[in-house]
Amino acid sequence: MPMQTITFEDYKNAIKAKYEEEKNGEYSNNLNSPTAANLRNLCVKRFDTNNNQDDLIAFKSFFDFPFDRNKKNLFGEDELNKLEAVKRFFLGKTENPAEDTIQLAAILVDLQPRPFNEYRKQLSIEEKKLIEELRDTTPPPKKETSFNTLIDKIEEDDSLKVEEVEQTQSLESEIAPIPIATFVATGKPTKSRMIIYAVVTAFSAGLVIMIYFAFFQKQCMQWSNDHYEKVSCDLEVNGLGSFNIVEPFDKTVFDLKKIKVCDTTPFFNTNGEAIVWYGKTANGIDFFNGHGRHPENNSPLRPVTRYILNKYVKK
């Protein structure tokens, strides 16, 4: 069987595996409890003697400024808020982290090779085989019971019960005569027959539901001004721009909404974590109710910071 291509999901899994390994290594004090402050300290340690251009580019992409050894202790509140995204990734509390978050996480655990393009092409044959073995691409087949087999089983149980009744009747008839009418069918369905009818009804109802979801329910979505809408998958795209495309329905993305904010909008939860995210555009900045990517320009959304609020909201 031909070997599958290494995916970005494999890259993320490799970073998490390296994180579990590094928790017991040289920087265990920083990674066993990956608070934003501990990750900031580890970041300074990793970059203090780091001349790798890809790593330096990743640093600037994440923090919006280049690394400066002379200012390495000036990480402020905004930087700590950004590092919360890396913390959630390490702890498995986010399903779809931004790409720059993944790249910084790879640097903090010193995954080799990196970034993703290097990781994908420099893995050895043995390492690729190991990834294939670890992948859950072939889940064990579920044990299925066919509908006919179920009916046969019920009929078999019913036949056994009938035989028991006949044997009992034969035994009792030797002791005392019993009226034949006692064992004549009353016309009412037996318990096993009622079970059969219930199974047939449930099977038919399930089949109708599956047909409806497969052929009639909308399975695609499209960005509309400030939110996603469910649309037909064969809808023609009107207008220009990548945000007008019709894409497969994705529950994790569908609830994303562009929101209007003011100085009284709650931007952080009780733990100080951002609950509003922002993305820069050619015309300024947009705010959203969750993380992901900007539907109109595909740029990664970032958690709001005090700096962003002071610059764009509290004017």
C-alpha cells in the first residue's frame, strides 16, 4: 500500500508528543505547568542564542515584533495574553489553533525538523512508517447484526416458547383433560410479533431520516456579511472575493460571527482570558466571537489584548 503524505495534523501530533517528552527534560519547570509566564521565560531561553531564520520569522509573526536580546525582559501583558493560545494547545483545550501558534509551540519544545515544510520532507522512511502505524486510519470494524438475522433470532425464540407450551400442554393432558379452546389463538399478536413490528418501524423511520439528511438537508455554508448561513451545495456564487465561496458545512466554523464592540463590551472572562478575537483588514480591524481565520481574507484571528483595545476601541 502506498505511504500517505505527512499532513499538518501529523505535525501537530508530533509537537504534542514532543511536549510530553520535554515535560520531563531540561525545561520541565517551564512545561510541567505551562502558564503564560512560564512559556514567556522558556521563549526567552529558546531565542537567546537562536539564529535560525525560520524561528525568528515565526517569533515575529506571533508577537508582531522581532526578537531583541536587549529587550528580552520586556514581555508585557499583551504578549502574555498571546501565549495563552500556546498554553491551550499544549493542554489540548483548543481544536483549531492558528498556524503561528503551532509554529511557536514547535520552537518551544524544540521539535526537529521544523517548520512544517522541513518536517514533511526530511522525515526518514522509518519515522514515516511509525506515523502510519500510529495513525487511526483503519478503525476496527463494528460488529453489525443484519435486520434479517435479528428477525430470525426473534422467530427462533418465539418457536422455543411455543415448543415449551406444547410440551407443558402434553404433560398436563396426561393428568387432567384441558379444553382445547385454552390453546386456540386469540387473534392478539404475540410479544415477539410486537417486537418485530417495533423493529421494522424503527428501521423504516431511521432509513427515512438518513435519506432526508443525505439528499434534502443543506450540507454547505457561505459567509454572509457578518455570519455564516447554510446554503445549497450547488448554489452559484454571486459577487467577488474568497469569502463568497460555498464551502462544506463545518459545525466548528459555522458559529463564528463578526461582532460590534464598544468600551463596555466584555472582552475577558473571570480568569483574564480573552473571549473576543480580532483580525486585521485593509480597512482596519474586525472583531469576532471566537477563534479561527478571518472569513474574508483567511488571516488568523488572534485573542484581543489591552493594546488592541486602547488603539482601536477606547478612543
